[in-house]
Amino acid sequence: MIIPADIMSDDFRAVFRHGSGRPVPSPSAPLENGQKAHLCILAREAFEEVYGRPAASQGELDDWRHTQQMFACGYTSLRGATQREYKLIEGRFLMLKGNAAAARRAEERVATEPIRLAMFKLRESLRERGLHESYAAAICRRQFKCSLAEATERQVWCLVYTVRNRRKAVSSQPSAFSPQPAALTADIPF
């Protein structure tokens, strides 16, 4: 999906990822139907792994799933869960299913989500301003005395706003290299 840059608002950029066209769900957004279906399938597979048999009834499976969801994130219903809790619930069912490696990856995604979001916003700000990531890395080294990879979530958000504010300040001031209006013939002394 290609949209002209002049009609793209900041709200539109916040909702859609660059180039993918897929919506970026907010951490507080409710789970989508496909995510709920995936979690229910995982719950059924985990139940069968834990008990060694399929559930006797849908009610038995639902009660068990609700209990496990409560342990994972504090919500018994998937209707109350948000994107923030999705990986927690998925990790719980993967662990019960016996897939410890995938459960660990889900836990790591939950733990690193804030810094990954901040880095995404930093890269987006740099791209919008035509800057390379080394620009932010140099600011990070100078301001925080650490590399960009070692920066905390708070430091990365500070960099996001620094990049946005500095680039606005630079673009609003005329530079010596910016094109000057052509001189009128009456202004030429000879």
C-alpha cells in the first residue's frame, strides 16, 4: 500500500508500520479473533499434554483454560485480556504443553517489549528525517556514555525526542547552504 507522504498524518503513521501495511496494535488494544483462536488451540493442546487425554467436555476445558489464564495474567476471560497480556498467556500454555524454549521466547518478548517499541519509534523518527542510526548512536554516547544497544528504555525515549526536536530546529533555521532567492537585476551593481 503506497500513500503519498503529503496526506499521511501523524495519526496514520502511528497506526501503520512502514512498508508492511499491517496495523500496529496498541498494548492496551483487545486481542484479535485470530489471537484468541490461537490461544484456545494452545490451551486444548496443553490440556491434552497435562492430563494425557482430551477434555471430557467443552466446559471442563474452558474452566481449566480460565484458571491457567488467571495464573498467567490475572484475567479469566480472553475478552478482558489485551495485547500486553497475549504473550504471557501464550507462554503459560506453551510451558504447560511442554515447549519450554518457545515459552521462554514468549517471556522474553514480554520483558523486552517496552525497549523494542522505543527503538521502533527511534528508527521511525530517524527515517522520517532522513538520518542514519549512527546519528542517534553518537548522541547516546555523548549524553548517556553508553552505546545505543546498552541504552535503557528511558534513554531511548529521550533520544526519540532529541532527534525530533533537533531536526525541527535545524530545518526551521536557514543555513548557508540552503538555496537563496535569485537576485533581481536592479540589485546587481554593474
